[in-house]
Amino acid sequence: MKKYMLLLVLSTGIALSTKAQHENEDKSKRPSPPATVTETTSNGTKITIDYSQPSLKGRQLGSPDFVPFGKVWRTGANEATTFEVSKNVTVEGKALPAGKYGLFTIPGESQTTIIFNKVSQQWGAYKYDEKQDALRVTVPNAKGDIPVEKFTIQIAKDGKVSLIWAEWIVAFNVK
């Protein structure tokens, strides 16, 4: 019995130590560092997007092993990207209530599906559940003038959100 108690105490100690190390991790030192973009739109809606910024490092978007077309992507790296709005809004003309969402995408060659999922806190897209989607919209992809090495999200004052990476720009309107 003493062996089992000792094993239980050691296991608990290791688990708590690992959790504490993860919580105290300096995320800015990750290969895909965290970033936050916030904008208060001209109509007074605050939009905040928390994400991690992967780099291309010579990889090609849409390849089977790197952000493949037709598969759900966490729209960044590490933890799933979160999208938060302070007021009820429309995204590409479709209603989205105020709140915090997991922001996922399904990239394609000519268009991308933007997904707002009710589960905002999750690691990657490993436990993504389509049944938890609050909204999906599909928007066309555009080509930028200069390739961008590090994944970047921008929010304009008019509510246009742009996902920019490699030669791709995927934008959607939040009103």
C-alpha cells in the first residue's frame, strides 16, 4: 500500500511540475511566437485576435504536410487562434453574436472558408468539432504583391480582417 501511495504522490508532483512549467513558458521564444491584433472599428466594435505566427521556412502553403488545402487549419500555430468581438456583428453579411470564438479556416486554391467555433480555448485543431461552429463564411483568396514570410493578421478601421501569408491574402468583412 505504501508503494502505491508513494507512486501516487510522485505522479501528482510530476504532473503539477509539468503544468507549472507549461504555464510559465515564455511563449515569445517559441518558433511561432504569439501575436495580438486589436482594433476598435468606426462603428465602435472592438475586435481582438490572438494567434501565433508561423513562418514559411521554405515550405509551400497547400502542400499535404503544410496547411493542406481542404483541411481545417487552426489559422496560425500552437493554440487555436481566438477571435473576439465586443458587440453583435455580421461577418460577410451573416450574424455573429458578441463573444469569443476559435478562429479556424479551410484553405483552398481559390477560396477559403472562415470558421467561428464556440470552443475558443483548444490546442491546434486536433479536437475541432464542426458541431460547435457558430458561423462559416467562404471568401475568395487574393494574391499579394510581395510574399510574406511570417503569418500576419491585420484589422482595418472599417472592420476588414486580412489573413496574410506567402502570396495569399484572405480577407473578410466584420460590420
